[in-house]
Amino acid sequence: MTPLLVIIFAALIAWAVWQFFPALPARAFRALDRKHGRMRSCFVNLGPAHWHVLEGGHGETLVLLHGFNADADHFNRVTRHLATHFRVLAPDLPGFGETTAVDASDFRIEAQADSVIAWMDRVGVRHCYLGGSSMGGYIALAVARKIPQRIRALWLLAPGGVENVEYSPFYQEIAEDRHNPLIIRHLSDFRRLIDYCFVHPPWIPLPLARFLAARSAARAVEHQRAFDAIRFDSAPADQLADGLEVPALIVWGRSDQILNPAGAQVLAARMKHAEVLMLPDTGHLPMLENPTTVAEAWLGYTERLARTEAGPTGP
């Protein structure tokens, strides 16, 4: 076989894999993204559930919780900047990513918080910083409400569940029973959700987009049940935040179409020690769209917190 035929044959194979076996290149892209984020994959058994966790870095422990219909890989871009300062643990929550959900899983926020606490106990996390994006931020609030003595500070990235705000464009669509963009059934649904989430969408290779869309489509019924439990059967974030003394940094994109950015001030007004950072020209997932700024904000916040805890020095 001539070199030209070898090249053509290899190109045809690569094209076939790209088009018809998206899981293979998707896993390769994901592995590169994790390596770039200084994270590695591991699994933890907890009862009947098999938890997938990304772990990396060194220092004080920072637990990160992803949002609805997402996974721990959403933090890879920001962990690249944090791994030299924190030991980062980012689990796939039950029913999402590569973590299995047991039959009749309870997706209420309080129940998900209990699952996170059980997982923390299982992996030996007794005291940590706790961050979360969207649904993950909502869960983080519930965890801090349950075990405030174990949470050094909260990092809330556009957290869900804030009740006393006007509907965002996303929730307006749901309220009018037109469509729930978070429930993915086709690749077109996935692309539509990306448009909702970002002002400047990151590049997502087609095989990875197809892989993620197919994974979500296979769980569409379960995800609808989860969404309803979160929306109708969970305590609102306003209530969970009320009087909470755990320090918190709330970060929100001003152009968020999924959740109303006004929720940042609603939560801050209810919490004892909360700071708010509003990011211009940023959508619902600031750690993906603006990772450097978000990481620097968190590093600066924890440094100020540490100085405050140390108290005044000198004469």
C-alpha cells in the first residue's frame, strides 16, 4: 500500500470514528481536559451508589458540586488555577455524570445534601471549603445549613433555588409550559441549552457534544423527575441562607439567562457574612466562561478570610 493510500485509509477511519463512534474521541477530549485542569478520575463506593470523583491539587480541601444535567468536568478550567492552592474534590452527583443513581433516588435538595455529607464522611472530609454551581450551589447551601461547623466558607456560583426574584428568560419558558431547556432529548436540545448558558460559548468538539447529549437523553425521564423534586419539593435557597453564619462569596454573571442575577443580592441580604461579585458579559457558568477571573476572585477571597481569622498582628 502506497503512503498516499495509507493516509487516505487513516483519514477515512478517523472520519468514521468521529461521525459514528463519538464516545471514543469524546473520552479522549475529556481526558485531555482533565489533565489540563490537573484533575484525575477515581471511583468511590457508597452503599448501592458508585460515585465518580475528580481529584487533584494539594492544600486545604475544596469540594465542588456541579449543576443540573452537568458533571464534575465543568470545573476543569478553573481547577487549573486552583490546584496549587487547594486539594480539589469534585464528585459527579448521583444520577449525573458517571455516578449511578439508585432506584427511586430522592432528588430534593435536602436529600442531595444528605448524600453529599455521607460521601464526605466516606472519603474523610471533615472540614472544607465548599463550592457549587447552579444546582450545586443550592445543594452547598443545604449542606452548610446542616453542618455549618464543617464548612469553612462557601463559594456560590449562580446558585439555584432563589425564590424572591422575577423569572429569568429560562424560567419564563418553563412557567409558560413551552419547553424545559434543561431536559435534553436530542443534540439540538443540547445546543439550545449551550446558547442559554453562555454569552461566549466555549468550543465543544462535535463528538463530545454528541456524547453528552446522548448521555443526557438516556436519563431524560429521570432528570425530569429530579427537576420537579428540586423545583416543587425543596426548601428555597432564600430559606436555607437565612441567618447562615458561614462566610460566602457569591459570584454571578450579569448576563445569566438561566437564573436571575438579582438572586445574588437576595441571598447576600439573608446571610451574615456574604460578599457578591457580579461579572459583566458573563452567563450562567462563570467558571467555564471566565475561569481565570473566577479563580482569582476565590483565591483573593480566601486570602482575605484567612487574614481576618488570624486577627491583627504586631504591636
